[in-house]
Amino acid sequence: MHIDLPQNVNFIIDRLYEHGFEAYAVGGCVRDSLLGRKPQDWDITTSAKPDQVKTIFNHTIDTGIQHGTVTVMLDHVGYEVTTYRIDGEYEDARHPKEVTFTSNLKLDLERRDFTINAMAYNHKSGIVDEFDGIGDLNKHIIKCVGCAHDRFSEDALRMFRAVRFAAQLGFEIDKETQDAIKELAPTMAKVSAERIQVELVKLLTSDHPEMMRNLYELGLTKVFMPEFDVMMQTPQNNKHHMYSVGEHTIRTLMNVRADKVLRLTMLLHDVAKPVCITTDEEGQDHFKKHPAVGADMTKQILRRLKFDNKTIDCCCRLVKEHDDRPQITPKNVRRAMSRIGAGLFPMLFEVKRADMLGQSLYKRKEKMAYIDEFERVYNEILSDDQCVSKKDMKINGRDLIDLGMEPGQKLGEILDKLYEMVLDDPELNDHEKLIEHANKIISTLI
């Protein structure tokens, strides 16, 4: 079985062999190559010690030398070269207390998480597959190397990674591996929010975001996002719905583009429904104010998972506005664009459509027609370059000062009144017309 390694990877392997050491491409790059996927990174494992690697290559960086990793720089690209090692006892469900270097490749592969990630390759020896990773690739199975309980005890994040790999590759998780996850799920509380965030985004933006359900069933969301468990357990007895809040959420994830902000928004757009639920005399559930409450909860959850402020702000605004249904008139749409921000609307329309496709069939055609008309009017306003932001008004504070106004609160109030007029009638966004209206307003203050 042949893999075409990049020229620089072959160069590193050959150089190490020339100096009497073994070297192989290892891990995810081998897995992806066998699957016909383009590897994102090329990792190399070698029998050479870190100081020996540094001697052989001209430009190296000590990226993780305490664990045997040196980055070799070639043509401004870094390649991680790690010494074969045996991990010692894990004390924090992430880091081994110590590592021992070894000259035995098999011992190095034994410490890796899953069989499909425990294969090595070079053009001299071909594939080294001690744990039937190729067999599991062919069977589309995620399976731990050796004892699943041991692998997850070493690094609790591997439990999330098992589900994430299954989502990215469209694989199943083998039963022993699943059983170990269910048993050890609470230990993921030891994992940092930053590491969980990375895995969550990779899963959500994969081809199978519905595997959020697996995270729930295996007990993992209970640790890092208990709000999702409550969503899965909250029914929606309402003619607009046919699924629980959680199942509706999963279906919306499947119906929106694989973009980080969009998928996070769909994950959390109904997060407040369980806390806002009321049931009327006819047994119908209602969820009043859940978008606004949901925006606040979204901010708390995304901050807890250490997301950046830009992502948090965008998701919160989309969650808050996802259920907004103004009567479609140019005036109403302009006001919505002013309030929400015109640039967010393309994503908001995607959110609305995904939300609708996760509901029951009740009035689906009418709902789709409404969104289509909303978008049509929005695009018309954009194409006509109508003013939907104060910064696009043809008058500003300096103009009012030139008319004799003093800087201060009154000046701001006059600009606000003029902006309201422009939102109602975009034809008024003309410098001379606005000056005329400003003079009239000022004259009433004298």
C-alpha cells in the first residue's frame, strides 16, 4: 500500500535514516491519506532523540521538547518530529507525569488513542499497522488502541474526540469504546474549556452535526453543556413542532451551512425554551420571550467555553433575532436592518430557514414564502442604497453645529429624530432636505 508523502516529509525521513535512525509519517496524516482525504498536518515519529534531531536539521524549534517534540522548519513550513516514547502515569486526565523515550515504534503506537490514528508509514517499510487500523477504516469503526478505559483515563478529551472523529468521517463508535465513555464521562470535567471548544467546533462543522445526539446519549454534554440535556428532555406540544426542543435543534443543525457561527447559533437558538415554557388550557406549549432569554444564555455558555468576543456577539444577536417576524413592508424591514445591522441579515435568513425546516409541516409553504419576501425586500433596500445606519445619513453633528446648535444631548436627539424620518422615508436622506428639517426642529426649541 503506497502513500504519496510530500517532498519535505520524505526529505526529513531520509535525512534521519541517513544518520542511522528510523522515521515515519504517523497518525492522522496516514489515516487521511488512506481515506483519500488531504491531511492538514504531517507529523513524523522517529527513533532519534530530540537533541539528535536538532543536530541533523539546520532550523528547528523546541515546541514540546519535554515530550520529545521538535519542529523542523523547511521552506517556512513546520513539521513536528517526535521521538518514539512511552507515556508514564497520567495524573490530570491529560498529561503523563513523565515520558520515556524508546527505540521501539510499536511501543510508541500503543500509547495513541484510536486504531485509525495508530498507523505509521514511510516509503522504505510501507504501512506499519500493529492494531488493525486499516481494518477499522474499512469497517468505518472508531476503536481505542488496547483498553478503552485506559486510553480515556489518560486523556479524558479522547472521549469527545471519539465522537468528533465519527462525525467527521461518518463512522460508528465500537461498543467497548462507547461503554467506556459512558462510564468515564464525568471525568471530562477535568478538561479545559479551550480544548472542549476546539472539539465542539470540529464536530458542529462536520458533515454529521447530528452526532450532538451521541454526545448527549454518552453523557458528555451533561458535563460541558447541561443545557443541551434539558433541551433533549423538553417536549414541544405545539402545532408548529413535531420534535422535542433538542431533536428540533439537531435537525436545524443538519439544515444549515457548515459555518462555525451558524452551527453554534442553531445549537443554541432555542436554549431558553425549557426555562420559558408555559402550557395553556388546551395543552399547547408556548415559549414567549425565549429568543431574548436565549441570547443571554448563549452569552453565558459561549463565555464558559472561552469563545472569542466576535463569535459570541454574532451568535447572541442571531439567537435574539431568529424568531423576529415583522410585517413585511419596506419601512419595517429598514427598521429591522437598522436595529440588527444590515450585514447580519444574510446569516439571519439562513438561520430562519434552518429553523423552519426543523419544525412540523404546519404552514411550511407560507413560512417559506414569508422568509423569501423578507429577503427580497432586504435586497431591494440594499440595491437602492437606502439609509439603514446613522453613519450613512447625509447630515451629521458638524452640520447641526454650523446651524447654531451647541454640542450635547439636544444635538444627539435632533440627529435621532432626523434618522427616524429617514427610516420612514428614504427619499429624505438628502443633505438639503435634512438641513431644512433640522432648521424646523431647531426653531421649535428656540
